[in-house]
Amino acid sequence: MTIATTRSWNPDVGDITEEAFELCGLELKTGNDIRTARRSLNMLTIEWANKGINLWTVESQTISSTTIVAGTASYAADIDTMSILEAVIRTDDGNATLQTDYICEPISRPTYAQIPNKLTPGRPTQYAYGRTGIHDTTVGADQPQTITFWPVPDLNSTYTFVYWRMKRMADAGTSAANTMEIPERFIPALIFGLAQKIAFKKAPDRFQLLYSQYSQLFEEAADEDRIRTTTRMVPDMSFY
């Protein structure tokens, strides 16, 4: 008996679609079958972004010190930013002696609106994130997200905004040879997630069973998709 030495299996969109159709008791036959599956795959990845933080979509981004200029409060963020998780303002970026990171706290638009003087200069300590960005082909260009700092950056230092974002997952694309932008532990959930969407449209008798299995597989994968660190809790004894 020979055991394979590879650990790289990653089904492409074609294999995922075919497996999903088989789970529905259907046979993949027409171009319309492929198109409907591709649409459902794209909707599924957007739904996953709404479910919470998917660790494989978290990455570090920066607005550089050459972009952040004194007197300008608002800057564009990448259109595919789903949410900002953590952020710091970095001074003297790249200087091993002077570089310092300061926590930059998020505030809501209503809170920003209540700041009396929005032109106050200084080192930014807060930012308002405008989640208004959309892909808009009708105007010929994307409309980006916005990050607005307060206080407004001054001339006393160079500032770099470093933030950790949850990005939008890549689309299924138009080629059946594409692979999905997910880790292998989510592949079963993806296949059953696609199958329950197809069943809803084409095999309603199997929908409930497939949906139940999909929910279980996604919950198991999401529970595994977490950072394991030691938590230390110290009681506050100052009142005794």
C-alpha cells in the first residue's frame, strides 16, 4: 500500500460545482448550471464576510507618511476593505530609534459630527471610517471607503496609518479552473453551502438536509478559525 506524500488538494471551481450538483442529486449539464453556481458561490463568500472575522482575510495595510499631509483629514481606503479591526498611528516610520506606534481609536460618524472643531491640528488619536465604498462601473470608477482623522495631522511629525483590515474575498471568476480564496478547512462548508443554494433553486426536497449539514460544517470550521493565546486575568484588589 502506498500513501500519497502530497498535502495540497484544493478543488477548483469546476470540481466544487460538480460535487455540489451531485449532493443535490443533479447532473451538471448546461452553461446556465455553471453560471447559476458561480453566482451562488460569490453570494456565499459575501455572506461569510457578514458572519464575522475570517482570519484568512485579515491583512495589514498602510496609508504612508508620503500620503498623509498636514492639514488634510480624509483619505481613501482600499475599496475591498470590509472592516477595520485595529489601527495605530506610527511616527518616524523606519527609524529604528524613534519609530513609535500609538493606538488610534475608531469613532462613529455621529461622534465625529459632534466634535466642535474638526480642524484642530495634532497627532491623530481617532479616526472615523466611512463604509460607503462601492464598485461602481456606471461612473467608470470605484467609490472608495474613507478614513477621516481627528485631530487633523500637523507638521510636528510624519505620520503613517497602519491598520489591520478584513478584506473582501476574491470572486469565483469566470474560469472553472480557478480556486477559491479559502483555507482547506473550509472546503467542505463551501461545497455544502453551494449545494444548499442550488437545492433551494433546483432540488427543494434536499434543501433542508443540505442546509443543516452546511450549518454544522461552517460552525465547526469557524470555531477552528481562531487565534489561540494564553489569557491571564488579574483581580483588581485596589478597593481592599
